[in-house]
Amino acid sequence: MPARVGHAVLKWTLAAMHGRRFSKLLEAAKSPDDAQAAVLEGILATNAETVFGRRHGFARIGSVADYRRAVPVQTYEDLRDDIERQELTGERRLTREPPVYYNRTSGTVAAPKNIPMTRTGLGHIKVHQQLAAYALSKGPPVMAGKVFAVTGAAIEGHLPGGTPFGSASGLLYRNQPKLLRSRYVLPAELSDIEDYETRYLAMAVLGVAEPRVTCAATANASTFVRLLDLINRHAGAILDAVAAGQLPHGIASGGVSGFKRNPRRAARLQARIDTAGSLTYADIWPDLAGVVTWTGGSCGVAIRNLGPSLPIDCAIVELGYVASEVHGTVNIDSNRNVCLPALQDTFFEFAEREAREAGGAELLALGELEDGRDYYVIVTTSDGLYRYDMNDIVRVIGRVNETPALAFVQKGNGVTSITGEKLYEAQVLEAVSAVLADRDIGSHFFIMLADQELADYTLYIETRGAGAEGESDLAAAIDARLRSVNVEYDGKRASGRLGPMRVRRLGDGAGEAYRAHRVASGQRDAQFKYLHLQYTHECAFDLGAFTVGD
């Protein structure tokens, strides 16, 4: 089937299957508080006879105000005992419907947590993905060709009670309908390769072998930055594999039985290397129309690093506010990256950021949020998370009918305060990125550590293309930038309560070693996120071992 015809068939099919559901979502957005009340009522009625439901009197709750009085805000540790006993014994502790799967989190600092998923919850995620695909098909020709999507492993293991755990996105990827599955470059089984160096090499070969990719998708763009680096470091072996139509010797197949040999493509890409010295994604996938990924928080750094390698007209499409605990939004307009809360499936509450960080805040409903303001998110889901504090900060960036459109800003713990300066990760990202851009210095990796004992901050940074500036010059420029955007930081520096900022350069490979350390500690590689601002005592990785220079 010609590509143009295939694309038209896909768009028609997605519209026929999901157009009505998409319209219902937009209709619900006209009365968000009514939609939210119905969601909460359904969740409480369904789970009234669970242990948690009886404990908190779900059957007697008649309003949102009643719910807030009956159920305190929860953390994972508050729910851990119920989650673990439910999985081990099968007792209906949190949900009447038994969990069939556990979505393992990729916590940035803490150990992984296992989030229960019922068939209903998995169905909600599937619907959200379908709606996003439908919306994506209405925009640029992102869906016209092949899709290079990277997810986690569907099954990473089994909990003591026998229930599987892993990446829910990987599980749904494996169970895509045939129409979509035929468009994916990577077989689902590839994510089962445990050694991630081997897995990346296999992904690189299959990606380089397929010239018709128009969509690349992964949770964090750092995956594609790393993949391109690997492609260029192992270009000879990868192009040999493309020419032969076989994975390099010693790589587990991961469900790959072989692919079409293409010596002409291998020769063409080798000629490009001979001319330019390396490959870009524009060389590998010249028709790439969109990269679907997270754009908020620290992910912006990876996107800036990825950008120069993409085709000029390649769009960056927001994946949405998606976490292990909740699929919070659906991108309904990929041209403008407008993400609408999943208000028909999840009950949301919000705390205004400044008020909460000052020590207390009234909780607000979805319809009460104000444009341009930042809020902490609390969710209630059909999978047994009741008034669950996500410790995530989102921003209202407009409205769809009467419902706020939301964008992720940062994790709530992406803030440090040694002497009351309240320095935010977003401020560090902006300051470091701006100073490096001014000096035409690229960065593979950086992390700012707050030392409470010394009362100062140290930026550890791995760079490329660095100019003549020394560590002290960079530190002074970044420090000045932070003082200009954070009045409390400026005041503490002026008074001497905060010591001067320091910069320590890191040798090549530091960022990759940090990533490997976090993956070995339980963070999922496909959803890897750098936490660019931490306290020194929170960072278990030995950055000093990679320090170079002064």
C-alpha cells in the first residue's frame, strides 16, 4: 500500500474509532466540576466496601467537602501496607476490582514504588493513548510513516503474590492493535533485553535500518540524545549490520528475526559520515515530522541538546502530564501542545504553589484554577490512590472550553533552601542553560548540589565545546543570573549567609555513569529523568570521582 494511502486509511480509522470519544471529552470540558463530581461519586461507590472504603466511610460521603473531611491527603508510604497486603492476599483493601498489574515508578531519588493497576485503570490509559493518537493524526504528518517508540519492559518481574510489575506503557505497547503495531519499528520484545547497552545497540541498528520514520516517541528526550551518541560511536558495526540485515553478533534478538538488508543505505550513511564526521537524525530520518516526549521541567535540557540533530521542520510534541501513578492529561492539539486533564477518569485537587510552600493552602477543584498560576497536584484514581499527593507542580496555560489546560513544571522536591532562599530547579535550569548558550558551551550533563553544612551550592557539569572560561567565571555568571531571578537567593548571597557558588567540571562519561548508577538503583531507563537540583546528602553518586581541572 502506498504511504499516502496508508496514512489516509490510518487517519480515517482513528477518526471512526475515537472521534466520538474525543468529542465527549471536549463536551465534558464545558462543565469540569460536574464531570469531576461524577468521577468521584463513581470511584467512591465502587469501592465503598473495601477495607479503605469502610475505614473512611465512603458510603456516607455525599460531596467533595465530605470527601476531604473523611480522607486525609495520602503519600505512597501511607498506602504501602494496603498495597502490599492487597497484592499478597487478594483482600479487597483499596479496590473492589483486583489489581492485575503494578506500574513500577522511576523515582528520582527514592526506591521504586509499585502502583496498582486494575483492568479499568489500564483501560483508561489505553483510551488516553488512543485519543492522543487521534489528535496527533489531525496535525502535521507525524503519523504518515513509521513510528520509532521507546518504552520500558512490559514485565520486569513478579511481586510476592504473583502479580506482574513493569512499565504500563510497555504493556500497552505490546498489545497495540494490528493497524498501529505494523507501523512500529521496534518489536515490543526488545525492551525485555536486560542489559541496556545491548538494548540500545539493537535499537540503534533497527532505527538506522528504517529510513521511513516520521514519528519518534519516548518519555524523555535524553533517550534519543544518548542513542545518537551510541550510533556515532559504533557507526561501523551498526552500518555493517544494516548492510547485512542482521543484528551484530552477540546481541540477543529481542524478538528480531531479521530485517531487510540494505547495503545501499549503509553506504549512503557512511558517505555522510565521511563528509560531516558524524550522523544526525536529519541524516538518518529525513522525513521525521515530530518527536513526542516530555517537554517540561528538566526534560527541556535534553530537548535543547537534541534539537540541532533534528530536521529543521520537526515538531516537538508534548507527551502530556503522564506519571506512573496517573495519566493526568491528553494532548488534544499537537500544533500548540494543549493538554487537557483526563477529567472523566481521575478526580483532581490542587494546592496553589506559593500558599502551600508558605505552610498551608486551601485545596481547589479543577474549575477553580487561574490562568498562569502554579499548583501542586493531588489525585484520586480508580486504581486505589485516594487523595494521593503527586508532589508535582503544574501550570495553567490556558483553557479548553471551561477546563484549564495544564503543563508540567517540575517535581515538588525540585527545590532547596539552605538559609531560606528557596531555589527552584526551574531557576537553575534557566540560569545554567542561558549562561552556557551565551558562551556557546554545550552540556551533556549537569547537577547542582546544595551543601547544608558549607551553606553553598556547587554545579557539577560535563561540557562539550567549552570556551576559555574557567570554573570561577562560569560560577560568577550563573550566580549572577540566579540572583537576578530569585530575590531571596540574592539577599542571602548579599548578606553572606550563602557562600559563593562553585563550578566543578566533569570528565567525559560522567552523565552516562550517573544514568547507569540510577538505572542500577531501580530507576527505569525509558523514563529516566535527571534531577538537576538536589541536596548533597541526597546524591548517592560519587561526582568527585569524575571531577577534572582545578
